[in-house]
Amino acid sequence: MSFRTYALAPIAAIGLFALAGCASGGAADDAALGSAENPVQLGVVGASDPYWETFQEAADAEGISVDVVDFTEYSQPNPALTEGDLDINQFQHILFLAQYNEESGEDLQPIGATAIYPLGLYSDKYDSPDEIPDGETVLVPDDATNLARGLLVLQEAGLITLEDGGSPYSTPEDIIEDESRVEVETVAADLTLTSLPDVAAAIANNDYVTKAGIDPESAIAEDSADDESALPYVNVFAVRSEDVDDEVLNKLVEIYQTNEDVQAGVLETSGGTAVLSTTPAADLQASLADTQEAFAAAQ
């Protein structure tokens, strides 16, 4: 098989570079997408994760050649896909994609789910949200995505109530104080767990939990992958809107979702925290539309 991984440093204008064999130009345009002459260009952040090599091998066994293009920043793969330097990318959840589409005026679309990584509430003092006394302080990360999601976790845990039930764009200003049990403070994401000795509990995402050596299963509450409010946080494969029905690209989604070795690799890399998802593309696209509408209304 052909294993090609490109490491791209941050660039000011992603449309200025061209990758050999891209669908965007050159003699390979005449070759079928996924052939050795015209490999699918798949953009990711974190190509060093071992399951990507497993994925390429599985795709190759199905007659599809894939180049995994590694980006160093989350801001890069969507512009690269928009410009035609990629055929597909996989690094983001629906909420991130919705924000990109609204801010750029583009129309990238999800064609398959990969996994959702639950956002947990952790405490070194209490074993459940019910044990947290009224008036105690709980921390949430201050970055926009995890802030809103963290507030939804606290609401689901019965610690706060949000105006209109909350949304992926909720802020502390949306907390209904006289219907909430705890005080919420925001801090940088990397400080939530280190601040645990001083507060009742803290929201932390999977990356910081594993780095801190904390067992993700020790979370006293987390959002459910089966809950409708969690759908915008499902990670997806995204393509340009005109490629939503492309057979080769959809076959790659199928391989990712059904190959046991790939799925095992995803779980291992996540420390067992990933909740694998096969949410239908139509549901993902509907969630994207709803999320974009909510984002536009929140501006």
C-alpha cells in the first residue's frame, strides 16, 4: 500500500500550496479518485495516532488509496478542504464545523460520524452531584465550546438551570441563579483540574483528564452520547457539499465505522473514553443546520 503522511507547518494562506496527487489539479485529475494515481487526500490533526495507518491499510484492501495529511492547527483543515487541497477531513465536531461555515460563508457538510468524547465533571470531595452542597463553587473551562457544553453538563446533573434549556452557545449569563444550586466560575481549560482542591468540582475535557493521570471513569457526571444535546459534539468526516454522495468518500466512512481494528485503535488512543458513533449522515446534516442557525442567532 501507499502510506503518505504530510506534516504541514502553520501557513498564512492555505490555498497557496499544492499537494502532489490532489484532486485540485494536475495530471491526476484524469485518474479515478482513490486510485494510486489520485489518492484521496484526507486531512486530520494527529496523524501520528496509530489507527490512521490501520485505516489506510483497510482502505487499501478495498482498493482505495488514501494520503493522510497532518495539520498542526485546527484552523487549517477546513480552508484546505474548501480550496480543494483536500477531498475530506476528520478532526472536528459539528459545532466547530457550524462555526466555520457561518463565519466563512462556506457549506462543508458531514457525511459520517466517528465518535463523541464525553465531557466530565470531576471532584476530589464528592462522589456525586447530589452530594455537592448548595452555594459551592464549580469550575468550567472558559473557551467558548467547552464553556457552553460544560454548562449543559451541570444542568443535566441538576446543579444549574439555563435560560430556555440552554444551547451550544450558552454562557454564565444564561444561568438562572434562583433556580441553580451552585456558583459557576470560569478558568482556563488547563487550570480546571489543578484547581480542584479549592472548589467542589470542575468540568474537564478528555485531553486534560488523561494528562493529569485521572481515570476518566471517575467523573461524577458527564454528558451522554445518546442525549440529543450532545449531537453537536459528535466528531465527523466532512466534505464539500457537492461531494456528499461521492461513493469513494462514503466508502471510507463505512470502512472507518466497521473495521474492528480501526475502531479498537480509536478506543485505545482515547484511553477508552471515546463513544463510537454511527449516527446517520442525514441526522448529522440536520444537526449542522440547526447548530448554524443557533450560532447565527447568538451573534
